[in-house]
Amino acid sequence: MTTPLAFCTLAIKAVPNAPRNAVVGWLGDALKVKVHAPALEGRANDELCEFLAGALALPRRAVTLQQGDKSRQKVLRISGLTLAEVRAKLGV
């Protein structure tokens, strides 16, 4: 059972303009994630956070962009889960 104070940071390698949203797998310590949205006006960042929140069964507000607003290398803050729980839920 998780506590509300649990959180982790997750390194992401984002790939915008993909045919569909998908978690590809781990590249070292970073999780590679494809998102359908284009990298314009933050749309890909919003879709990335929304997609991962859904995949982790968390509310959208629990997944926030911490670094990498305009980069493919990003860091997300995930509230409510530890890194081990994130890895287990994503199953990759």
C-alpha cells in the first residue's frame, strides 16, 4: 500500500508525433515513451503526463513535468508511487 507522501522522479526519453501513445521500454535509467501529440505549444508534454497517469492508474495531477519542457529528455515527478512501484505497474 502506498502512502500519499510517496513520490519519485522518472527520467523520460519522449518521442513526439508517434502513430499512438506507447511505453517502449527502458534505455538505461530513462523510460522511452512515444506520444501521438506533436511537440508544439506543450501538447506533447501534456499528453505524456496524461498518458502515464492513466497507465499508472493515478489522477492526472499526480504526474508533473519537472525538467525538460522543450527537450526530448525529460524528468517527471510522480506523486503517490515509488520508482519500484512505477516499474512494476508499467511492466517494462
